[in-house]
Amino acid sequence: MSVVRFVLVAVAATLVVTAVAWPRPLRDPPDPRTPTPIGTPPVTTPTPAPTPLPAGAPPDFGEIAWPPTPSRALGKPFSHGRLVGGVQLPELGEDFFTWDPVLNRIPNRDWRRWGTDRLIRTLLTVIHQYRTMHDGAPRIGIMDLSRPRGGSFGKRYGGLGHSSHQNGLDADVLYPRADGVERRAFEPSLVDRKAAQELIDRFVAAGAQKIFVGPHLGLRGPRKVVIPLVYHDDHMHVRIRNLRR
């Protein structure tokens, strides 16, 4: 009986040791990620909506990289001028095209198309209002403004050069052509004088400080604002006031 009891105790001890020592079955580690429930759409980052344009704003405003603070026109348009925080006019728009006065082609080179934010707004607003009143009218051509940081824009930059255009307040605007072609009017006979006069009147109403016009076109305006000047029979030279000094 003692022998039987001893055998039973030994067997029981062996089973306990075996149970403790026997390796557990291998399992995959738990996935640390939280599973996405079936049927739940993936999370996406929404794309910011474009900033809406103000009511009545020209559509070309949406293509402009407007500065966070107003541009600054330093010095004079014709002396020691500089442009700070300028805005580049795009080469083409819904209401306008640009024309290179040296290479005589569309578009004007990018470094010749810089102005203050107020100049760009004035140009695009006046031109858009004109074309809104004349549905189907050709786009208006814009030539030189200023260089990216302003400064001298003389003959070394091509053509006749400019004695002004130094601080982002000046722009050369082509007269509309009588034949409707979107090109420079190389002779006074090609100018649509009625359309040109209307554009001048609109720039005057927008507060232009000076508008230099060709002496052979018979264009008129306030005596100290609209001024005939040689070499302006193909374009008007629009200058706005400097409201920030």
C-alpha cells in the first residue's frame, strides 16, 4: 500500500512539472493599430476652398498673388524711385493681354510687369468695367509697368526706355484698335479714338493723377491730368497717386 501511494505521488508530481514546463503555442502579437470598422469611409484632409472674390470684382483678381500688406512706392516716379512689396501683373487675363514694347509681341516679359497693388487694382477694375459695358470688345493691351523692385527703367532696358516708371505707379495702356485686333496700334490711323477716349475718361474718374496721350489723336480730359506728349500715339501712360509715403 505504501508503495502504491508513493507511485501515485510521483506520477502526480511529474504531471505538474510537465504542465508547467510545456511551451505555450505561438501566437501573433496584437495589432497596435485601431482597426477601421467595415463600411467606415477613410479620413481625408479637406482641401481649403479658394478665397471668394468680392462682389463685382474683376475675374482677373483671382489670378493675382496679392501681398499681405499694401505695396509701398518710394521716391518719385521719375527720380530715385523704389517699389516695395510689389505685385506682378499676369501675362494674360480675361480682360487684358500684355505687350512687349521692345520685342513687339505678346506677352510682355515678366520683369517689366510689376506695380503697386493699387495700380494693379486700378488697371484691372477700369478695364473690366469698360469691357462689361461693351460685351464682346477686344481685350485691352498693357505694356510696361515697373521692374520688380522699381528703380531706373532707361534705355539700357530696351527701346526708348522710360524716364519714369520707377516706383510702381505708372502703366502704359495700349489704345484699342479700330480693326479690333489685339496688337499695338503702330499708326494713329489704327486707333479707335472713341474707345480710347472712353478709357481715358474712366481712368480720370478712377482718380488717375496723370494720363499722357498722343499729340495726334485729339484725346481730351482735365487740363492738368490729360496731357499730350510725344511718343504716346500708340498708348496712354497712366499714373496713379501715391497714397502711402
